[in-house]
Amino acid sequence: MPGFVDAVRFLRASTRVVALTGAGISTGSGIPDFRSRGGIWTRFDPSEFAYARFLDDPVAFWTLRAALMAELDLASKRPNAAHEALVRLESAGKLRGVVTQNIDGLHSLVGHSRDRVIELHGSADQVRCVPCDVFYPFSVARAHLATGTVPPPCPGCAGPMKPGTVLFGEPLPILELSRATALARSCDVLLVAGSSLEVYPAAGLPQVARDAGAAVIIANASTTPFDVEADAVVRGDLSHVLPRLVEAALAPAPP
Ligand code: NAD
């Protein structure tokens, strides 16, 4: 299977890279993914975090969600060398955008230019009032959660607020999904980094890019369902692999 050298060749020739990232790009920052050993789903039942669970029993939903978010402590986490490598690709004029499934905000913290990052599944830094359909900073909910007032009430209508992230069973935000799809259609390389490609519709973007003529590179620690179709597959820890890939792609061409 084509690997590192082929991935470098595609990146070197590219002028329109789009990165599609998942939880695996942030494990190097100390945030567990869903499915690996020690991942979130080995300790929590995914159905407890679904939209249907929020609607059925918002108190039970928020109690567990607050426990998970306290354990993850995302506010203390910082971007790692893999996030930084994508900024280098942008500074070199090669990166069109980052489409992320992550809710940790690390791509937005690391220094990409404005509007370059699309958070397909929203941000853990926000909450959303369900009746008003308005987003608020998470800080609006924090005091309520600390005193066990769940679901946290909307400052506008006092109705129930949910996390600002997309829960299982909830549709993706239309604007972000259409921007991500347009990026996948217009890139010349789709670099998938740290996604198991199990969660749709994000997992469908490699096929969209492929159908539009782009090369697809998969960089991941374990296999994904798209590996057999990919133009290059690079295995390893992204905090080492991505900086090496980007460095090699940006190095002056040999004479
Ligand atoms: P996933 O857990 O399904 O897959 C992560 C993939 O990354 C796995 O295939 C794993 O082998 C790989 N991986 C883990 N650490 C790696 C490393 N250091 N180097 C290389 N590869 C590594 O995650 P996903 O595909 O992103 O699933 C999508 C869902 O996970 C999304 O809904 C997302 O919101 C959610 N999620 C996000 C975060 C976050 O924001 N950091 C954390 C956990 C889950």
C-alpha cells in the first residue's frame, strides 16, 4: 500500500490541501478519543450522550455529561505538534481549510487564519437553548452545573439548554456541512488525520473528494474503512507523523 513517500509526493504537488481531522489528532494533547483502548466509549455508554437521551431525561443526560466534561477538562488542553503542522501547511500557502469532527477547539487555538477551521460537530465551549435555537458561551451554564441545576436554563427564555456540540441523532449544522462539502469537492488533496471514519456524514467526505478528482491521504494509528481506496496511508502517532510529513513536503525539491 502506498505510504509516507507517496503522501509527501501528493502534498508537495498540492496547492489546495484540505485536512479532515478527528479525535486522534488531539490524543497527543491528552484528550482521549472515542474508540481506542482507554477511549471514552470504553468507560461511558454512547447512548447516554445521544440527543434522544437529552430529550427523554435532560437531568440524567446533563449529570453524566457534566461528569465527562469535568474529567476531560478541555480548557486545560493545548494544541500539539500535529495541530501546529497544519498551521505550517497554511503558512506555506497550501492549506485551504481544516474540517474537524473535534469539539475541543484546539484547531481554533493554534493560529489558523480566521474562517479556515470548520467545526462540523460544534464546540464544547458553547451551549444552545433548544426553544430559542440560540448559542451561548459555556460560561453561561457553568454556575448552574456547579450547583446541580440541570438542564441549565437559557438566560433569554429560561428554557432547557443543551451542549453546543452535535449529539448523536442530531443533524449537523447546514452551513458548516455545506462549506465542508464544498471544500472536499474543490481540494486537490484531502488529508484525513486521526479519524476512524466511522461517524457520518464526516466519514463520507473522502469519497466526495475522491469523486471530484482529489488524492486522499489517510494518516492514522489504526485502519479505517477508506484505507483500501486511499492514495496513500501513513501509520503512526500523528504528533510525530504530521510534522514529518509537512516538513518533507515543504523541503526544497532535490536538484
Ligand atoms: P474515533 O475515536 O472514532 O477515532 C479516532 C482515530 O484516531 C482512531 O482510529 C485511532 O486509531 C486514531 N488515533 C488515536 N490517537 C492517535 C494518534 N496519536 N495518532 C494517530 N492516530 C490516532 O474519533 P473520530 O473518528 O474523530 O470520531 C468522531 C467523533 O469523536 C466525533 O463526533 C468527535 O466529536 C468525537 N470526539 C472528539 C474529541 C475531541 O474533540 N478531541 C474526542 C473524542 C471524541
